[in-house]
Amino acid sequence: MHFHLETERLSLRPFAASDEEALFLLHNDPEVMRHLNGGKPTPREVIAEQTLPRFIEGGFLAAVERSTGEFLGWFHLRPAKDGPADEPELGYRLHKAAWGKGYATEGSLALIDKAFGELGARRVFAQTMTVNRGSRRVMEKCGLRFVRTFHHDWPEAIEGSEQGEVEYELLRADWEADRR
């Protein structure tokens, strides 16, 4: 899924090889990664040889501030592994400097509209740690509703993992109703 999307303040574009340094910095900020891997650093080789190629392959979009060209982070909209094609998962990861400014909500709303308006989605869902209040707030602001709490087998427990993960969703019918 390769597309370019513009919002009022964001340009969402496919990843390129030139994004390696920006991605390395993002994935090595302990606060950004706190609810993902406990804030552990990711070696540059992993970013270069695994993460970036996967991001370039599709479903991931680099988020760039339109006015400055600054890399703010990324969004993804793609079906879960082995999941139905018409149920994409929404995800996002932004630099700390971009938190609390509405970027995650702005980018997510644009992707949700694209999913239902153009890509034929039946359902959009998102998941995060139960303790990740910021991410849960974004999901709620975008009209997603809480579905369930579940538990992952974490290779190493991280702070808050004992409270599990949450899943939120928005169904096509509810998106259509909200637009009326």
C-alpha cells in the first residue's frame, strides 16, 4: 500500500532509504519506546537491515511537518499478519517534541477516512498497552471504541505489561454515521 497523503500540517509519504537516520533516532528515544520495548535501544544494523526495509515495503508512512519538512515519526495502516485485508490496523509513533500537538489525531483521522473512503475497509482497529494513556486518548478522539483487554507473551516484561494490551475499533457503519 504505497500512497501519499496531505493533511493541514502533515505530509504522509512512503519511507525511503534516506530515512534511516531519522528512524534510528526515533526508535532510540527511551520515552518514545517506553510502551513498546521498555525503552531499550535498537542497534543501527537492526534499523538498516530489518526495520527500514519492512517500512519501505509498504503500509508505513513517514510523517513530515509540511511547514518545516521535519521528520516527526510514522503512521501505518495495514492488515494484521494473517488478518483480513479489509481490517487494517492503524498505528503511529511520533517524536516526543511532536506529542500533545494533535499530530497523531490529525494523521490518524486522515488514514481512517482513506481506509473507509477509498480502500474499502470494513473495520479499522488499533492496539496499545493498557497503561499508554496518550495513545488511548488519540484512539478515542478518532472515534475508535474500546473492544477488549488482552495479554501478550512478552519476551521480557516491561513496566505496565502486567495490565495487558487494549484494542479499539471503528466499524464502517459507525464511520458513515459520524460523517452524516
